[in-house]
Amino acid sequence: MSTNNLARVGLLLGTVIVGLLFGAVGHAFGDDGLSAGETVYVPVYSHIYVAIKGHPFDLAISLSIRNTDLTEPITVLSVAYYDSNGKLVRKYLEKPSEIKPLASADFFVSETDTAGGFGASFLVRWKSTKKVNQPIIEGVMAGTKSGQGISFTSRGRAIREKSD
């Protein structure tokens, strides 16, 4: 095969690979990366296990909901906190709450509240009147004990489209 033909094959393969990568990204977030609502599952931890004996290290949890759309608000329909067994621990909203463009809302679980356990989670339902950029919804866990601190985040994942 000539050098010219090898270059063409390489270009074709590169184009196919890039197309597949962008296709996978587009598919993961919907065809246009926009949504009019979802139910989002966020794994969080009210404690983790540390040291050789696996002692629980209690953590505070902040749930952050960030509207990433530049022009449109989103409405948070519900925020529910579940324990390791999937049992509802607490609901956080009495009524739907609007988050303006580029604004955020947060919900807190105290470090002393260990009801959620190691496998705790939040379910967040949101909607918008138009298709918008999907919000970033994540849990931020942090704790301190005897001068030692730990913190980490956990990103939510949409488990259902159109959360009415």
C-alpha cells in the first residue's frame, strides 16, 4: 500500500473513532445534551470504614443541585434521602422549588445523623418547561475526627427521563 493510501486509511479510522466517541457522549446525555426533567440517583455516605479494624468514620453530607443552564430556571420537585436498605429516611421539600439559571440549592445531613448508613442515597426529581442543560447534582461528604479530616464527592446519575 502506498503512503498516500495509508494516510487515507489512517484518516478514515481516526474519523470513525472520533465519531464513535462523540456519538457515545451524545447518547449518554441525550441527542442534544438537553433535558426537560429527570430523576437523579446520588450515592452518598453517612460514614465510611477506616483503619485496620474497620471503624466507622462519620461524615456530614451536603447535596448540591446546580442549574447549569444559562437562561432557563429548573424546578426541583422532590429531594428524598434513603438509607442503606432503600427505606425513606426524610423528605426535604414541602413544595417544588425553583432554581434560577446558574444558581444552586443545597441540602444537609449532619455528621451526627448516621441513619443513612454506608449505602445512603438521594433521589432528586426535577423538571423544566423547556429542554435545558442538565443540572449537576452531587453529594459532598466531609468529616473530621482527632485532627484528621476527609472529604470527597459523588456525582448523581439520571435513572429516569421526564420527572413529572
